[in-house]
Amino acid sequence: MKVWLSVIVGLLLILTGCASAPDVDINEKSTVETTKNQETPKENESIEDTSKEDISKDKTIVTESEAPKNNTVANASSEKKETTAKPAPVKKTETAGTTAHIPVKLVKTIDGDTIKILYNGQEVNVRYLLIDTPETSHPQLGKQPFGEEAKERNRQLVNSGELSIEFDVGERYDKYDRLLAYIYVDGKSVQETLLSEGLARVAYVYPPNTRHLTPYEEAQAVAKKKGLGIWSVENYATDSGFNSDAVSSKVSASTGGSASKPATSPNTTLSTTTEGKEIFKNCTELRKKYPSGVPQSHPAYQAKMDRDKDGYACEK
């Protein structure tokens, strides 16, 4: 009986041991699987981090590879702009730096140093370079002594032959839009003639428009030495213009008459002075004071001295 009990107990123990063994295996398996499942996210995270790093590296590589291209394109663009940029063209003139004489047509004489001409199909005023003559109808200065004589002599000269102009190397126009030029009639300088006859002074000398300054100054010096025209009255022609008061004082002191009459030269012999008229015996005497003759509006004009009846007496 004891034997069977022992056998039975042993069998029960064996059976009990077999029954618990699978539980252990199952628990071990679940533990292993749980451990694996807990470890998998870390591995996934590691893989994701690695892939992100790889992507970042790829982007970095792409960016770095593209940067030089962009810089190259920018540099090429700037080089292209620098290459295509050109300085503004310099305006050239057909007679710049030359002494060419350009034929023109006279429209009218304005005063002693200004005329109106037909140039390039348009009427334009021309201001004579390097000289100045007394005014004939200035808004502020009015009518100055010897102004009318200079105008009439200028009119006579520019109507006496083929008219042409010459430009210098500097500015072509002044602030009043007048052409600046040297004037010629049959190749002879009008400016130099006016200077040599004492009807103009050298003025408005603005380099580089000084091509003919030397001969002009020489012509002026001769007229000044002879006391012709504007040089017949001391302190009338000055570096800054014409001093009409000097002429008025001279006339008042010498004749006691109207200050509007031109002053007389010491070398001039007046026959008589009657009712504002200057009476000369002949053209020889008249030219001692007025080397270029006088216009019809002048106090010294006499019809008998105007042989060609052109309204200008005793002209040369």
C-alpha cells in the first residue's frame, strides 16, 4: 500500500513538473519577444536617424555642389555686364579742331559784333569771337558812343563779299544760344578789321577759343596807339567794357554842348559844330576821327560825302 502511494505521488510530481515546464517556456518566449519588441523601436530610431543623417549629408552635398555653379553663373553674369558696358560716345563736330571756312548766307546785321545768318537751313545769330563793340540798343546800357559806327561798319563789311564762318575748338554756342565764330568776307577777317579801325576791343577771352587772339591783340594795339575810334577818348574802352561817362565828360569839357555827341580826337579838325551836327570839310578830315566813315544817322554824315548813295559817307 505504501508502495502504491509513493508511486502515485511520484507520478503526480512528474505530471505537475511537466505541466509547469511549458508555462516557463511560454513565459520565457514572451519575455524574449517583449525584449525584442522593446529593442526594435531603438533600432528603427537608429535606422531613421541614420537615414536622416544620410539625407542631410546628401542635401549638404547637393547644396555645396550647386553653390559653385551659382557663383559661376553670377560671376559670368557680372563679367558679361562688365564686358557689354561701354562708355558714352563723344559727340564730334565736322569742323572741330580745323580752320575750315564754312560758307553761309547773311540774313541781317544786328550790331557791331553780331549778325544773323542762314546756317544748316536755319536762321541763327552769330556772336563774334574774341571782340566786343559798343552797344546800340542794350536794355541796361542803352546806346553807347561808337556803337552805331561799329554796327554800320560791320554791315558794310559783311555785305561786301562772300561770307563764311570758322569755329574754334571750344564751345559752339553761348548761354544765349548764339553761335560763336570767326567771321570772314572773301577770306579776310571781319573781327581783325573792326579792331584795326578802333571800332572794337579784344574781350571775352575764354580758352580754348583763342586761336586768333595774338593777331587780334596786335591789331588793337595799332588802333590804340593811333587813338582811333573807341581809343580816341581816354578811359572809354576798358577791360570791363565801355565807360560812356568818360565820353560825356570829354564832350562837355571840349565843346560845352550835348553829352550825346561822340568825343573828338586830338587829331581831328572840325569845321563847325552846328545844331548837333559835326561838319567836316572833306572825307579826309572826317576819317581822322571816323576811319570807317559814318552812317546816315550819324551827326557827321553829309550827303555830298556819300558819293555812292548807300547811306554811308566816306567809307573806304
